[in-house]
Amino acid sequence: ETGVTQSPTHLIKTRGQQVTLRCSSQSGHNTVSWYQQALGQGPQFIFQYYREEENGRGNFPPRFSGLQFPNYSSELNVNALELDDSALYLCASSLGPPGRTYFGPGTRLLVL
Amino acid sequence: GIQVEQSPPDLILQEGANSTLRCNFSDSVNNLQWFHQNPWGQLINLFYIPSGTKQNGRLSATTVATERYSLLYISSSQTTDSGVYFCAVAQGGSEKLVFGKGTKLTVNP
């Protein structure tokens, strides 16, 4: 059974640029969620996709957007990057809500 | 929205000691999970425990849903137990996990 994978592991961007982060969910899991974790804080929910449809969104602006593909992999896109977007971005998958959630290793984004 | 409070914020132990971490939440939940975040940032799922008691090796957890708290017990701690322990909850049919601020555990040899 393959766990949750994310790419890239690290990324450096400059303010104003756009970034795409990728996630492959655990085998058989149809729900993918994205979280942002700032240094020293707990993860904050960005949004969730269930069977390719958005199924809930946290308090993040529209420049944070996402997709889920038929194979349940997912992308997180962030436009017009700001310095405060520097964080660890975590992807999580589960077998439908509610359920046990498994996290990927994360992508560390630094915005300069 | 629902509030999640974890205590203590920091805990320093000698190897072999036992500890109890607490998670209080402000409303009813149907999803409660405990995670361990290692120094590299990986979040490991320890327990899915919306109610009742579970054990996994040296770790056990108890959730008393009616009183809105959960406890994570770590026995015979090891240096590899070091890291941050998070409690996360969700309500209704949502899987929007709301995390506490975590307990940072340091186990010294």
C-alpha cells in the first residue's frame, strides 16, 4: 500500500509568482485535503476534495485553488504569492469523511 | 468555530518516564485524531478515536466525548518519541480537521 506522496519537497519563489504543489493520495482514498502549517503553529485547513468536487474550504483567499483528478491525486495552486505564504503545505488523504487521515511529508515553500 | 486546547504546551522527560497529554474541545465532535509530528515535519497518525479507549504498544488514548476531552498516554518514553503531538477534531460530515497548538515533547537520554 502506497502512502501519501507530495512534490516537490522544497520550493523557493519570489513574491507575486505562482506555484503548483502536487499530491498523490494513499491507494484507495477518495478524499484529499490540503493544510498550511506556519512555523510553530498547528496545521490550518485550506480545502478538501471528495470525488473531484470541493467539499469544504477554510479561511483562505481565492488565490488558493485546487483540483482533484479521477485517480484522486490533487494539486494546490497559489497565485500572487505573498511573503506570509511561506509555510509547510501538507496534503492528507482518507477514505471518505469522517475517517482516519494520513498526511504526506509536505512541501516547504519559501517566498522571498 | 470549535476550539481545541492542548496541555501542557511543553514537556521535558527523561527516557523511561510516563506522560499524559490532554486535549479539550469546545463542542461535540465525531472525529478526533492524535498525530505525532517528527522533527522533519512528517505528521504520523497515532489514533483515530472519537470515543472510547485504544492502545497501540506504549501509546494509548482515551476520549470522553460527553465531557469533551481526550488523553494521550505515553509509557516508558524513548528519545524517538520527541516531537510535537497534535490533537485534531472535526464535526458533522466534515473532515475539516481543526488542530490544537500541540504539545512539544522532549525526551532526554
